[in-house]
Amino acid sequence: MKLPDLILKPNEERRVKRGHPWVFSNEVDVEKSPLTDFAPGDWVTLRDHAGNALATAYVNPSTLISARVVNREPDQPLTREQISARIRRALALRERLFDVPYYRMVFAESDDLPGLVVDRHGEVLVAQINTAGMESMRVDIVAALEQALHPLAMVLRNDVPARAMEGLEEYVETVIGELPDRVTIEENGVVFEIDPVNGQKTGWFYDQRENRARLKRYVKGARVLDAFSYTGGFGIQAAVEGAASVHCIDSSEAALILALRNAALNRCGDRMTVDQADAFYALRRLRSEKQRYDLIVLDPPAFARRKKDLRAALEAYARLNRLALQLLEDDGILFTASCSWHVDGQQFTGALRAAARGANKRVQIIERGHQAPDHPVHPALDETDYLKFTVARVADGL
Ligand code: SAH
């Protein structure tokens, strides 16, 4: 099939040639190939300024990312067979990594399926289609997933704000079977009920699996504070591993109701309390009440969603971490995360350093982590390398 061309400005092919899968709107030679000639999701052959073919991509004329590469050959739109093959390949990695069928099964560009995210909660799949190009392949995607796994149910959680920018409507639709209200998953030997339809994102944050497993070493007999707890991912694993008490803070009531159910499910409800509140506010209140904890988890949402938010985000990370340090007992442990990819590892450490100075505490970084391996990093795409995680030992000032 001969596809229309999308021609880049001189020298703008370099990044794509190095393996980057995106073309930004300012890199397109719009005189030679006006973006306005295309509809969202159209297939194109990407060419350098001299006309040499680089790749096949799908376009969206109205977004900052104008084209996303799907094949390194020209005139090769994604086929159903290719989607199937890529899904099977993604699945094979997860089956190799994990003993239980609960994971991020497809992580978009990192699994060569730009714009598609699929989480597997056992027999139930939750998918998100984030781009017009992938939306045009919806039927093939659903068919490929059905064929690969024969799931009991599958829902499209296409209710993400990114879709509005793509010119796509937001909707939630069950496309296979009948969706149960709750799905039970297992992580690090602990069971959780999640809500695949009303839960945040796809219902569970698998990216922290390995970091939650780090709790084991530190929590015996500990008083734990789990801030930004969602449905209790860290807190309940801490309780199961022997924490004396766990206090969860989250702004979402629905998340905390599930956290309590999950605590009961794991027979640790008697050691868990929840507080629906803004975490900054709640931490300040706990500080004024002179509460102390042995281990604190900070797992906030991304503070820097855009580059221009960076400075404010770093200040917020510093403020939040300072509050936590002030609540820690001498020789306490801080689990602290940032999922903002705009904030890099050094900047995150900088925020922790500022927090330590502000709180007059000595901080030793003893473990570093990142996202779990079912969220592979695409080496050319920094955005896929987003989660920073630090375990620090905290002592009172010298
Ligand atoms: N730690 C969780 C995931 C956290 S996701 C886990 O292990 O599963 C981020 C959470 O922060 C969400 O549950 C969201 O409801 C909550 N949140 C966002 N802003 C908040 C705020 N200002 N105060 C408290 N919680 C907040």
C-alpha cells in the first residue's frame, strides 16, 4: 500500500533515526506536507527532507506529537497480525517475569504499540487507547487481546484527558464479557480487591510492585504512615509484613473504602486507620499533634505534568518530604517516590536534600528503585523512564 508522505525539515530526521518514535509538529515541513491535509490517525510514510524513507507512522495534525512511528519500513501500516504478534511478545515477557497473571501487559511505545496501555488483572483486562491512530485499530486490538488470552471480561478505560487533545471522545466501555464490580489481584503474596471501572487509571498501580516488596525489611513492629495510599498498596503490604499500625491518607474516599476492605481481606483491619484528606494538610496536622512514625511512604501523583511545572513541583516534593522527615522517629525509614518524568533522579535527590536541611535531619539513601519491569523503558524515549524511588534512613540532626 502506497501511503502519503510526511516530510521532515532538514536535519529533523536525526532523532527518529536514532530510534525515537515521535515527530513533533515543529519538525514537519508543512510546505511540502501540510499537516492539515491529514485526519487524526491517518497513516503516512515518514521521509527526511531529501525524500529518503524513514518509517511508517500514524499522524495527528492537532497534537504536539504529530506522528508516532509503528514500523521502520515505509508503507507498512500496523496490521492485525502485527498487533497480535506484538501483544504476544509483550505477554511473553510478563509471563517470564511473574508467577501470577497480574501486571501491566502492554506499555505503549515500550512494547511497540504506541498509544496503547493494557493491564491484566487475571481474567479481566483493562485497556486504554490514548491516540487517534490506535483508536482506528480498536477492533483489531480487541480481537488480538481476545485471541491471546480469552479473557472473561475486558473494559476500555478510555476516559483519560489526553484523549480530548487527540480529538477523541472519552468513554468507558465493556468490550468483552461482563465486568465484575470488583476484581481480586495478588501482589507480593498479598491480595487486593480493585475496581476496574471506577478506580483510578486502570485500577491498580503495578509500577510500584518491586518497591512495595522492599517494605519487608523495615516494617516489623513499625508504626507506618502511608501518604497518598490509594487502595492501600503499600500500607496493607506493610501490615501483612508485621507493621504494628498503618495510617493511610488519601484525598479519595472511594480509594480509602477499598483500602479498608483490603485490610479486612488480609486480616489486618484492626491495625489500620484511614484519613480522607489532603496529604499536605494531614501531615501538618499530625506534626502539630506530635505524632511520630517509624516508616513513612510518600507516593504522590505527578507534581510536574508539564515542563513549566518543574520548579513548583520540586518545591512541592521538598515541602512534602520535609513534613515526612519531621514526623519520623530517630532512625526512621522514608519510602519516597516521584512519578513525574520531568523531574530527573538528581533533581529528586535535590528535593530530598533540601527537605533534610529544612528539617535538620540526617538522611542516608540506602536503596533506589524505579518502575517495575512490566513497565519497560524505551531507551530512546525518556518519558518511559519516569518512576524514581528512594528508601532513606533518617536520623535526628547532629
Ligand atoms: N500509593 C498508591 C498509589 C498512589 S496514586 C499505591 O500504592 O497504590 C496517588 C494517590 O494520591 C491517588 O490515590 C490520589 O487519590 C491521591 N491524591 C492526589 N492528590 C492528593 C492530595 N493532595 N492529598 C492526598 N491524596 C492525594
